[in-house]
Amino acid sequence: MVYIPFVKNPMGNLGMMIIPAAILGSQQTGSTMRMTRTMMLETLRQDYIRTAWSKGLSERIVVTRHAMKNALIPVVTMVGSGIPSLVGGAVIIEQIFNLPGMGRLMMDALQTRDYPIISAVNVIMATIVIANNLLIDLTYGWLDPRIHYK
């Protein structure tokens, strides 16, 4: 299978990426759905949700404004902690499907002992993980207004 650049043939490129993207995406899908369902059921049993129902708010408002934000905090934690394994999984997927990317660059550099490239790719991947952790922390503040950063 020969790589098709996106600029030359967008549909061909997207067709090539369906299976690798499905494999990477399915890695955490089951546990994320299970956690989301569990947290939503737990949140919908809380007293403040019953109060919102008794005030006559519509189901959509109760679920989106009140329940969903509180239920998503553990889900965001779980998804965010899975990002490093997703980055590591991309290295393997790129090798299997012969796709160009950071993982392939890292593997080629490891085989040729090109230490500056190995260091650069490690720094970039570490930066992605650190930026992800920052984004998770900022998302906590958006989901729960009781969380303040000073």
C-alpha cells in the first residue's frame, strides 16, 4: 500500500486513514462509554437533579446543564490519562500501516541511532502530553465552577 498525500487526493487519503483511525479510536471507546454511563446514572440520582426536575425544568436542560457537566469530570480524567497510550499506539499503527508520521520518524531514528532526532521527537511527544495535562486541568475549571485556579 502506497501512501497517498492529502493534498493530491483528499478522498484517497481519508480512505487510507479509516482503518488506522478506527483502531486507535477503539482503544478506549468501551471504557469511556461505560464510565460516562455510570457517572451519568450516579449524577442523575443526586438531590440537586431531583430539585431541578421538581422546578419544572425540561429534560434537556436538566441533563445538559446540571448532570452532564458534573458527570464528565471523571470521564475527562480517564480520557486525558489515556492520551499518552494513544500517542504510543500511533507509533505502532504507523509501522503496521506504513504511514509517515512522528512514530515512523522515531522508529527510523532508533534504527539508525540518530540521537538528535530521537531527542527531538521525545521532546515533542512530552510536550504533547504536558499540554494535554494542562488542557485537562483547565477543563476541570470549566466543568465545575467550584474549582478555582489562583
